[in-house]
Amino acid sequence: MLTEERLSRISKILEEKHSVTVTQLMEILSTSESTIRRDLNVLDKQGKLIRVFGGAVSKGITFQAKDDSVGIRKNQNKNEKLKIAKYAASLIKANDFVYLDAGTTTELIIDFITEKSAVFVTNGFSLAKKLSRLGFLTYMIGGEVKYPTEAIVGAEAIESLSKYNFTIGFWGTNGVDIEQGFSTPDVKEALIKKASMKRTAHKYIVCDSTKFSELSCVVFSSFDNATVITTKLDNTTYKDCKNIVEV
């Protein structure tokens, strides 16, 4: 296949998928890794896509490489987050063993929880404090403290998770994409999310609709691995997805 034809094919693939990995392009185009990487660099210089680690995203996708502080994120899309949090809290039933990921939307869930028999485990120290203050039996995993997300991360945190099996869990995300899955800027935080999701029966991603146009550095789960609770989506790419709940 000639270079111009490959470049055209890659551009069309991105128009359809919005994001693609080098491995996927190698399979689709039956081309070597070095050739694909060279083609992506060319298209990036031409301003037709954005190169990211392991692949590329279309110009319509916002790429996030760094977390905003909790103080900033708490006031972003607050009304949407409240709707999402209220619905998520209604899913917690009697005697559930619940995992709550560190995050501003997951923290709001606590305000709407009415099931007092549920037990909670979290890697967010602000979440643990809030749950305990409200009288919920709460456990916090140990490990490295990460600012600005106020999360516990690292190898010790992953080891702490190994003794638990959760009935239900809720996670935040920085980006949502059908092809790339759920992503976050920090590899340590991604590993905690991945480890806790592996130990949970019913998994929910809680995020406002703006996350559907963003992609971050590290993928922590495939798109079909969890149900997404969000608000009304204008993005038609996701209209037929069975694992999305709009509130």
C-alpha cells in the first residue's frame, strides 16, 4: 500500500473511531509498527490528528495529561455530578460491600446514601472522613498519598485491595472512549482503579458528559467492563451503547 493511501485510510479510521492504537492500525492495514508510527507522526505534523502514547486521537478529542486539583474539579459541572451521584447512591442495597474510588463525583455519592447496613472501602481520604463522620462502617486502604486527587496509590495500596471482594463499586474517570476505554493521567492511580475493578462484581463509572470528548494517558479498563452513569449525551457515537445510563 502506498504512503498516501495509508495516510488517507488512517484519517478515515480516526473519523469513525475518534481514537486508535498502533496495534489496531497494524492489524487493519497489515503494516509494520515502524511504518504506522512514521505515518502517525506525519499526520500529526500536518495537524490531522493528535499523537498520544501508543496511538492517536482525532482533533475533536481533548487529550488530558495532568490532573486538576480537587479544589478546581469540585466546582466543575456540579449540577450534572449531583444527578449522577444521586442515581448511583440508589444502587447501594442492604449489606453491600462497596468500593468508592477517590474523586469529586464519587464523594458526592456519599451525600445521598441511605443504606446504613452497607460497608465501605475507599482509597480517597476525604471520602473516608466523610463516610465515617456520617456513621458508615468504613475502611481505608493504605499506601502512598497522591496530590492533587487526594487518593491513596502505589504497591502497598494494591496489596491492601487483595483481601477484599466487593459487591458493587463506583469509579471516576478523566476520559471515556469506546475504543480506548476509560483513562486517567496517572499510571499509579490507573493501577489502583484496575485492581479494585477486578475485585468487584457490579462496576459503575460515574462521570459527567464532558468526559466523553476526552482521553488521558493511561487506560485502566475497557469500555464494556462497566456501566457508565452520566447525564444527557449529545454525542451520537454512544447512542446504541447498552452500558450507558443517562440520568
